[in-house]
Amino acid sequence: MTKKKSFVLRLSPEMFKKLEKWAVDEFRSTNGQIEWILNKALKEAGRLKEEKKSDDHSE
């Protein structure tokens, strides 16, 4: 597994509450939801190459 970088993220309580609700709605942790949002934004901005799908579907 890739090692992850930890850092402090300051959010307003209202924003955190909305992110937390969104995460629950999509069966993710709040941290996982934030990572998903950031990953999607990086791909859409062309700053992250999309991973190639392998022919082996056994993950």
C-alpha cells in the first residue's frame, strides 16, 4: 500500500458537516470522501493521469 501524507486541514464546521453527510450517503469515510473529491478534481483539471485499467479484473 502506498504511504499517505498526513496534514492538517481546517474547515468551517458547516463545510465539515456537509462533507460528513455526503460521505455517509456514499458509504465512505469523511477522509475517503475528501480524497475522492480531490482525485476527481485533479483528473478533471488534467493534473493527474487516469490509471490504466488492467485486463486482470481480480483485485
